[in-house]
Amino acid sequence: MVLRSRSSKSAKTQVKSNSKESNADKTDQQQQLQQKATYLLQRVFDSTTTLTPEDAIAAAHWIRQILGIVVGIVYGLIQLTGFTGIMSFFTLALMLPTTLMSIFHELDFDEINKHNNIQTEGLFPAMALFVLSWTLSYTVFLR
Amino acid sequence: MTLADAYGAFVIVGIVTVATLLAELLSYLLVYSTKDYVRACDRVRELNKKLEKEDRKVVSVEKRKSHEKSIDRLEEELKQASQKMDGLKMRSSVLIGLSFLLLYRMVAAAWTGHVVARLPFLPIKIIQALSFRGLQGNDYYQCSFGFIYTLCTMGIKSNIPKLLGFTSPKSILNPSRMAARQQRKVGTD
């Protein structure tokens, strides 16, 4: 009886430790899921979270695309013309994403650039989106 | 020019967006959802991770040769895996390329000779060939359908697959990595 109770006790403790491990796994998985669920761009402005090199590259890409559309519409709205618009957007798109990310996070650009060049990621489609939205809004708001 | 005059440009943007979404749906059905493609993508991701791990390893002088050999073997495997993945994608890429050519013909038939927008800048000569194609006169601020179509192709068509999460994993065998590896090899020799 004693032996049985001892073995049952040890079995219970093993079960407990197993359940603790599985609970820890579950919480890890939950945390990972939560991290994935929170928006990437939201994490860029949250210094308490971490950005992997892939996240940083994806964030730089999407910041440039949004910037392209927004700046294009604003330039069209204020009826800005000439190459000043193109050059100012180019400078902004080149510098803003990396500057924004380095304000909120400590980024190792050498490590990130092993995956892809963060300085130019998405620059070409962003330029196209910028010229497109600028042309369309300029045409619509033309006096 | 007013909104009513510029509706052509908006219609072209809409056509390209819808066509790209349909093309991605087709690609999903023909390629992205197939077991072979999913397996090929997983293989590339796995090999990328393995290669990164090997790259980070610090080895003693005696083990350096075997380490280099294992990296070479992994690189060769990764090259083959990404070639297989690209090969699977090729069929749908050709089909989509042809359908977009057809779409361009259709848009051209409808909008050639029409001013669809007014440019806020004077384009340089090379771009003028595209932005003023099929138009008459010498007001180079006028924009033809070709320019808007090209901008849509560059801006919208390249972003939609990324937005939908349909981009295939990139192999880490990029030129900067190869150059760094070559340098390391020269250093050890």
C-alpha cells in the first residue's frame, strides 16, 4: 500500500510538472499568437515590443507605401507641381521608415540587411504609388 | 480638367486592381494551395534557417574545412529547392503575364487618344514617350492611359500579393551574403 501510494504520489507530481510545462507552452503559444495578432505598424511605435529583421523590413515596406499614397494625395490637394514634389518624397521615403524605427527600437542594421536592404525595401512601388496618387488628386482638385 | 474628365484614370486603376486580385486568386488555386508548392516553400524556409545557423557557428581551425563543406552542401540544396519552387510558380506566372497583355490591349483599345489625367510635373523625354503616347498637340502635361497603367502595374500589382500574404519565401543566397562568404574564404586561405 505504502509503495503504491508513493508511486501514485510520484506519478501525481510528474503529472503536475507535465501540466506545468504544458501550461508554460500554452502561455508561450498564446504570447506568440498575441504578438502576431497585434498589428505590425502598431508594434513599430511600441518600444516595449521587439522587431525581428523580417518585421523591420516588412514595416519599412508598408510605411513607404502608406507614405506614398498619403503624401501624393496631400500634394495634389495643395496643387504642388514640379520636381520638388518628387525629390521631397524620395528623400522622405528613403529616411523616414528607418528613422521612425530607430526612435522606438534598437535595430541592428547589419543583421537586417543580411535578409534584405531595409533602406530601399519597397521604394520603387512606393514611388509609383506616390506619382499615381499625386497625379489623380492633382487632376481632381485642379482649379 | 475635373473629376468627370479624369474618370478614365480611376477606371484604369480599378481595372488593374480587380485584374490583379483575380490573378492572385487564380495563382492561389493553381499554385499556392497545392501540396507540392507548400512543401517546396517549407523546404526553402527550413534550409534558410539551417544555413543561418551554420553561418553563426564558430568553429575551431581543424573543423573549419568540414564546416565549409557542410555550408556548401546546404547552399546547393537551397539553390535546388528555390529552383523547384520557382519552377512550380512558372506556370501561373506565364498564364497571368499573357492575361495582363490581353488586358493592356483591351484598355488600349478603349483609351488610346484620350487624355485621362493631367500631370503635376513635366516628365523627362523618356517618360514622355509613355505619358504622351497616342495623344495630339504639344501639351506634355497631358497624360495618356499608358502612364497610369504602368504606374498601376508597378505600384498596385506588386503590393497586392504582399498584402494577401502570397509572396514566396526568399532564399538567403543573395549577392551580399555570397560576397561576405567569398571574403571569409579568401581570409582563411
